[in-house]
Amino acid sequence: MVRKARERYAMPITHVVVDLLHESTQADGPGRGRMVAPERRMRVFAAAAYDEALAIQSGGFRDRPVPGDGGSGVWVSDRPPSGSEGDSWVVFAVDVPEDVAAGYARGEGPEGRRYLMPAELLNRMGPVQQDDFSE
């Protein structure tokens, strides 16, 4: 594509390739040129019934109270639900920073590590990616 652009247009074309994983640096400040570790992200999954999924898609996630816990949030897992035949779920996937997710960890379950995250956080990390795992 770069070669075609150079052939077609009379102006100079500069092609820059950046590998953010290995080449992340600070542009300003006293530590300029110093390597900075890239932010590690993880994907979390929230399963919802069809009607709830439509509400999430149009208005975002909403905090739900956790009975007996006193807290509220959105239950997510580090693995998509496996489900059983006949289950119909819409699964939302959101990428969040690993260090942020760690603060909301609530243990392991059959569907992987579970987190109770604030809806505001999940909505801010969006846009929501949606996968339909039902068949």
C-alpha cells in the first residue's frame, strides 16, 4: 500500500511502524527516551440473558447489588461461560488493565477467576465487544 501511494502521489510519503509492546517510550519530561513497560491488559467476560443484553448494548452496564455482600457491581470472569446445551447467553467482552482488575478479584469459580467490577469502569473501558456464544 505504501509503494502504491508513493507511485500515485507526488508528495513525500513516510511510513512509520511502531511496535508498542517493545518500543514504548516517554515523549516528554526528564525521563525522555526511557523505556516504559506497556500496560498489560486482560479480557473479562460478562454473560447476559437476551433482554438484559439489549439494555447493556443501548445503555451500558449497570451496577447490581450483591445479596449478603453489601457491595454492588457487575460480575465478570476471565473466561467466557461454557454453558450447557439449551443455554442462550449473550457474552460481552471488555479489555481492562490487569492491575485494575486485580483490585476487584473475588475468587475462583467454575468459570474461572471472578471479579466484581463497577459498571462505570467497564463502560469506560468500552466500547463493549459482543459475542453470541449460543448456537
